[in-house]
Amino acid sequence: MSNNFNELHAAEAFVQVMNTGSFAAAAKLRGENPSSVSRAIAQLESHLGVRLLNRTTRNLRITEAGSTYLRYARELLEHQQTVRDALLELRSGTPKGLVRLSVPVVVGEHILANCLGEFHNQYPDVHLQIDLSNRNAQMVEEGIDLALRFGHLADSSLRARRVSTIWRRLYASPAYLAEHGAPKTPKDLISHQCIAFAQRGDVKEWEFWPKAGGVSQKHKVNSWLTCSSPMMVVNAIAAGLGVGRSAPWMVRQAVGNGAVVEILSDWHCDDPQQGGLPIYIVFPPGPSGQVPLKSRVVAEFLEKVLLREFGVERSAVL
């Protein structure tokens, strides 16, 4: 094997062959001829002592060893690009590179999507990869740079900044109330059909705090419908399927057209001593001073968006 063999260069060629499905397509992408790409992968196989691909005149088939190497090669190349971006940021002082975000579905689709053009115009060299999910992504394991999370944080190793608060309220449709009557106290909900949002499992109890002050009430509810989509909860309430909790911004249109109305307005659905349901921008573990510039500008943009939508409660990164 030549002393000039470069495993990183060959690994990149291998990944590109697997991404494109052929030596010819990978060679075109790299600005090389197919024989050069084939030779690089042959040298890589010789260097590793394993066969990565089974080649025929018609197709390529990756081996078990090739699948294992491909996974780590992709991670290696991603880390290499991250390092390059970080060094370029340091030299230029300009945010650049890929930022991976994890954002709740409803926020991404109904709020963030409408603002991305503004961000791109301001930071054209920052690329965003957004995972829309109502689950809490494993930030380190999944390579997430930044996440937006609602509710109290369970993982104390994460760095977080509380940026806003949501106060949920209780809603029902006029048609549902006409048929079932309006609950006058939280205890009345025991006999009502309830619609609950939950990421997994069932919701057994709802707790309420009197706005006038006093002891909270916690009651088991008949949550006949539980789902992981907050917008599905809103749509089910508007359809007259039951009583449910939601953030005011999610039901703004439904309230405006009379499809839903607030009930039990003398009660909080979230603990006032905790300041309502918190919204956090979350970073992976590590010193706060080591947050890359590209991640910081994304976080600042998210804060600005939340300020416009909810009002913002700023705090330092924990």
C-alpha cells in the first residue's frame, strides 16, 4: 500500500459511495474518476483487513463489516466537519455550520416554520437540522445541539435556560357543554369526558390551584382519549369530544371563532408557586462558555421568537 494512503479521504469516498449507490455517482460528486474512488476503497479494505463491499457488474452490496465501519465513518466525518466549522467561527467571528435542534411538533409547525426565513437572512451560513418530536431527545446520544422543552426538567446534567412560561387553561366546546353541562368545580370533572395530552401512558389525575389562593385540588379524571399531539387535543375539544387543557395560543383561533370556550376560569391548571409551565432552551452537558457561536445565535433567535409569542422570562444557563 502507498505511504500516501489517507484513511479519512478513503472513508469519505466509502460513505459517498454508500450515500449515492454507485462509484460513478460518488466520483462525480467528488470531482474524480470512478477508478480513483474504487482504488481508494480497495486500499481502505486492505488497510482494515476486511471486505466492506461485495461488487458485481450490476450492484454493490455492503457487508456486515462494511455496515459497522459505515456507521462510525459517518460519525467521524460529522465530527471533522464540526471541528472545521468551530475553527472557522473562531477565525472569522461569523457563525457557520450545522446546528441540530429538537423542537416540539406544534411549535415547529405553527411558530418556528413561519420565522425561519428571518433567521436564514440573518445567518445564511448556519444550517439547521430540526427534529420535530414530542419526546425528549437524548441530546448526547443523538448529537442534538439545542432543544426546546416544556415542563420541568428531569435530567439535571443538561444546561438549561428558562425563557418563557405557559399557563394552560381548561376548555370545552359549546356543543359539549350544552349536552353535558359546565363543571362548576374541579371535582365535577370526575363525571365528565376528558381529553389529555401525554407523551406516553395514561393521565390519571389533574391538579388545579384556586386563583383566589388556597389549597389545590387533585382529582382522577376519565381521560377516555389520551394522545401525544397537543393540536389533536385542541381539535378533539373543538369537535365536542370532551374537556381538555391547552395553552391559550394553541386555541386562539378556536376561541376566536367560537368553537371552544374557557371553563373553570377561577382556577389555575399549573402550579402558581412554580410560575406556570416553564419553557427551557436546553444545551448538552458542559461549561456554558463552550457553547459554539452557531448554537448561541440559534438560541438567541428562539428566545426572540418566544418573546413575540409568549413573553420571555430570562435566566442564566444553569
